[in-house]
Amino acid sequence: MFARLRPALSSCKATPRVYLFFPAIVLKLVAAAVSGAAFVENSGVLWVSGACLWIVWFGFLWLIALPGTDDWLRCHEKSLRAVAVVLLVALLLAGIFEAGAAATTGLAGVNVDIMGMNSQELLSALDRSFVYNDATALCHQAVENLRAGLNPYANANIVLASLRFGIPLDRATPLRIGRFADDFPYPSMAELNAVWVEALRDPQSVPPEIESRLAYPAGCFLLPLPFLVLGMGDLRWVYLLLLLPVLAFVVMQAKGSLRWWLGGGLLVSLEIWNSIAAGETGVLVVPFLLLAWVLMRRNLWVAALCLGLAAATKQIAWFFVPFFLILVLRTMGLKKAVLAAGMVGAAFFALNAPFIIMDARLWVSSVLAPMGSNIFPLGVGLISLVTGGYWHLDNALLFGVMEVAVGLICVVWYYFNCRRVPHTALVLAVVPLLFAWRSLWAYFFYLDVILIAAVIINEYGARAVLGKAAAPPNLLAD
């Protein structure tokens, strides 16, 4: 089958920007593996190496977002296509192997050498990730509390949620207070275990050192609510069922051979499927952000509604709102920008207003907890220098100032350049997170999928790429 697949793909034409998507997938997987190994091994070299790989990955996304990349790499088109075909097939085989190993012996049963380190320890850590994390458990608990007539924000309890859904110790979020106040940059597993053992003695009383608030807008539990009412018992199936129809719809919007490249690229984007298996709550916003960007020019109101639902579900979507509205303002006018902003706001408050009315202070303190809590530094951006032990800085405020400053620079730059390079918004929106105190890769791992779909559908549009790749039509042309 694979012997016939390669020549078939080689005969399908795309453009250099589309072909770049496939090495970007591999780079993302390697970056995630190195950063994950850095956490498991507590290695400064790996922390910084992972951060460098993520920055290079952002560079690939930037090239994909720029229309001029097609002209710049035109002379390398044949080579890029060959590389893309090989990587697509290799990623497909890797996905089949991973799924088979996880379903039979478990990944911890695979004995391979990984960067000269203990493969059993690293793969066991990956194997443990394919269960709920603390955020997913709290979201599921919130659905159950709501069905019982309780305020999900007032009755969140990470200890009970951990017992209910079997969360591993290393998937809880420690806070820099109490017994962890003097630990930096992160408490040891022995210290975490001691607090956790104490918590299990009295599950109704959560130790202050463990984050227990439901720290997301109400969409995180309202959107899955109908599925769980109908009897579905695992949020990961909800995430999958919400994502698959949107991916299918998006693939069908692509034309000609580009449809095959987009479909293949989505299929082998292993980090998306791994994140669903791991119960990453960020997956829940992917279909809404994807539709928001793909439908902006075709149906602005549906696009704005989807963006509002994403913003009502997880805070990461907030970073995309100003760029969306700027693009509407600069290309469709002030009136449509105001109406789109109203649609985004209406969707957001439709889901969250009941809980704001119940207890506004509790809702605000919960939803803003990721920004206001005394959380340990962690991530794959500049903070890697701190977690890696190379920069001895214990100042979350400084990182917050840098994040805001970089965000403002990105917004201003995009305002003046969005008509020429509209899809750079998808990269610029999360660049500030590279300067944040917490910059987990789960915050932006899905960007490449949204970007490549938007480029193929919005820029290349109805012009199928047959034979020599043509320059994409102007996204902003009426």
C-alpha cells in the first residue's frame, strides 16, 4: 500500500508553503519530546534545546504564513515535495506504530534508545500522559456538579477529581505557597508526594499547595454537557467528536490536489491526536478557532460566533480576538468590526453570564487564576533559561511585563501589515506566550493545523494547484 502511496502523492501538486507543513510537524514532535524529556530528567540542556526547537518551529510557521515564501522557494519545489512525501508516509507509519504499541503493551513496554537516556522512564511518562490531567478532571467534575445543581466554580475539588478519574501525581499543578513557598524552580516529586498523601487522607480538604480552582470559562464544561447527559463517559471522546466533523468540513473546502495534502497533513499531525488521547483541554477550542479563521471571509457572523465560543471556553482564544477584529476592521470596515466584536462578546457572555450572576467575584478569581495564582514557572519559551538553571530570576512580574509588551508590539505591527500578510495573526497571537512565566507547548501546538488550513482555503481558494504552482490569489480581494 505504501509503495503505491508515495508515487501517487508525488503526482499531486501543491506549493512550497504546503510542503513546509510536513517538516514543521516533525519539528514540533521532536520539540515536544525534548521538552517532555527535560521535565522528566530535570535537565537544563534539554530545557534550552527544546526552547530553541520551538523557536525554529515558529519560524517555519511564519514562512507558511507569508505569501512570498512560495516565490522564494519556487526553485526548490521539487525537492520540498519529495521531502513532504517521505515525511507524510513516515509520520503515518509512526502513528500506526504508536497506536499499536499503546493499545497492546503500552508505550512503556517499548525498549528503544532515546537520546542516550532511559527509554523506560521517558516512555512511561508519555504512557501516563494518556489519561486525564488536572484541568480535564476538573472540567468533567464541573459537568457533574452542574447536573447536581451545584455551582461548578464553588465546588471544584482537585483531590476528589483525581480519585474519580485516576490522575497521576505529576499531572497536578502545585502552587508556590505553604510548604512549597521556598522551592524553586519546582518542588521535588518527594515533596509533591508528601502533600498528595496528606490530601488523600481527607479528600474534602484540599491542601493550599495544590491548585484546585476551575480556572477556565464556562464553555469548558457547558459544551461537553450534552454529550455527557447522553451517556458519554469520557471527555476525550467529546473532544474527538467535536473535532472530526470540522476537520472533514475543512478538508472538503480545499480544491483539487490541495485537498489530499491538507487531509494527509491533518491525519499525520500526531500531536493533535496525542493531545486528544491525553485529554488536553486546549483541543476543545481547536474546531472553533479553525472555523473562525476559515470562514471569516465567507460568513463573518458564523466565524465571529465560533471565535466567541472559543473565547468562552479557554483563555488561549482571547489572544486571537484582537487580531481577528483588526483584520475585519482593516478589510471590511468599522461597522462590520463592531458587529463582529458584539457577536464575539455575546457568545462569550451567553455561556458565562449565569455563573457571573451567581458569584461574580468567584468567577473572576477562578478564570483569572492562571494569571493571578502563585504558580511555578514552566514552559518552552524564555522561561526555559530559568527552569534550566541558567537564569536565576524569581520574578513573575517581569515576565508578565515582557509578555504584555511583546503582545502590544505584535498587535500594532499587525494593524499596519494585516492586509498584506493576514495569516501572520495566527503566529503573532501566541508569540507573547514565549515570554510568559508559563508557556506550555499545549497552548500553541495546534497552530500549524489552523494555519495550513487557512492558507490553503483562504489564499489558494478555488484555484486548484495543477502542474506549476500558481501564486495564491489575494485573500482580501472581493
